[in-house]
Amino acid sequence: MRPRWSRIAAIASTLAVALSMTACSSSNDGDELLIYNAQHESLTKEWIDAFTEETGIKVTYRQGGDTELGNQLVAEGDASPADVFLTENSPAMAAVEKAGLFADLNQDTLDQVPAQFRPATGKWTGVAARSTVFVYNKDRLQPDQLPKSMTDLQQPEWRGRWGGAPAKADFQAIVSAYLQLKGEPATEQWLAGMKTNAKIYNDNIATMKAVNAGEVDGGIIYHYYWYRDQSKTKEGSADTALHYFKNEDPGAFVSLSGGGVLKSAKKPQEAQQFIKFITSRAGQEVLEKGDSFEYPVASGVPANPALPPLDSLQAPKVDPSTLDEQKVTELMTKAGLL
């Protein structure tokens, strides 16, 4: 599997040129803070607008996926033009931290974030969170028929009855947590069960829509895709409901979106200010009051009232800085899922 990972890293280095052309805000002229953004673009735009309004600091960003931008940062090393890295999930943050590319975050920023929502190293921090859930078709499954654990989905009775999107960073983060919680042999067994049992979809939204249409009984997604659809037309979720595994099950994993300052940042002070802002009350209220339906994790800000409280989810304890993106890629490739 090492050769495949090497090819991925090599391909990532070539993405630097392409991604450097995809600044989704104004082009960076050296006077603006530059974010490599793998978080949802709409949410990051809200944060940028609020930050600029408060501080007067101009910000631009380059949009990409967790793995793509994480690999680009590793390929660029100290020559990266990025000041800040934002992700949807933790594994890419852990990979950049492992490469030694993050500066220490200021202590006053870390003090805004409870310890369970950031790595102990202080090299980056959680800035938002999303819960793993099992979305199910209410006409096909009754509550007493739901899986009690995510591990149940590897059993023969679930063959052809559930779906997921293994190629996406979201799903790979869930597998990263499974690996940390259950170990490599159990993870290999679960992935083999997924290969046999699951129908494969392109992303969380496609999985949810397939469940809604009755193609499968249920699927593994993140919670906020369902809440966003429910808040609008319900076109992709009208006939579905969410099942929270709770009980510190791997299927109750809460994935942290991360934020960190690059050691090579050209604007380190402004970069530190940005991370401090998005973890402040004002920054976290963007999550509470907006329509992202992601969870605030800092400054005591509660979740959007539509969501179950974060502390009610009974999530397992997972060290976000040790989620192993490379090992997960190897295991999922071996299982035939990538």
C-alpha cells in the first residue's frame, strides 16, 4: 500500500499549481491573510466577513478538500504561502501537525476551547464539530429494528441494506476514529463487512437521498446534512429520521473541524487573531445562529436550538491529533473501498 500512498502524495504536490489558481475570494496580493480552506465555503465566508468587519484585516482563501489541501501543505513545507489551515475533519490537521508545520497557538485562544475539543499539543484546535449518525427510512425501519452499534452493519443481515461514501474525507474520518477505538484487526473486519454489505455513494447528500428514496434502509452520514435539508425543502430527507448510536459507540464519533496557524505564516499575528476570533463567542455564534447546523465547541456557545445538545450525544473519547489518515487510506484500499 505504500506505493499508492506515495502516488497520492506525489499527485498532491502537483495540485499546488492548480489550487493556487482557485482562490475563491480575491487573489492574494501579499497584503491579505491567506487561508487554505477545506471547511464548507459558505461557513468560512461568514467567519471571514465577521472577522474583517471587527478587525479590518483583509482575508483571502483557497478552497479544496481536507486531504488535498493537507497534502499540498506537506508538499509545500516551509515554502507554503498559507497562513491558516481550516478543515472539516481532524485527520488532515493531524497529518500537517505530524509534518511539523504548525506553530503553537496562543494560550488565550486555547483557553477558549475545552480540552476535549482540541489536541493536547496546542498546535491546532477544534473550531466546530459534527456528529456521526445513522439516517434511516421511516417506512423501512422501525426504531426497534435499528442497529444498536455501528459495528452491527458488518453482519450478514445488513447486506445490501445500508450505504455510505467511503471516498469522502468525512467517512474516512469516521473510519479513523474506529481504528483508534477498536484497533487495526477490528477495523479491517468492519471494512470487509462494509465492502460486502454497503451500497457506495458519492457523498453524504447522495447517501441521504438514497435512503429517502428507499434504495437502502439506512446510511452513515454526518448529522448536519439532514438538518440543513429539513430546514429547507426536505426534498432529500422527508421520509427519513436520524438514529444516534450514543453509548460511546464508534458510530457516535464527533468529528472536529480544525484550525491552525502555519509555522511559515507570512502574517503570523493576523493568523493567530483569526483563530482566536473564530473560537471566540462572536465566531462561535456564527454556528449557533447560522444555517450550517454544525456544533460550536468553544466559548460556551450553545448549539443551534434545532440540534440535540452536544453533551447529550455520548460520543466516544478520541484524541484528534492521533487520527491516522495514512493508515486508514491503506486499510480502505486493501478492503477495495478506495
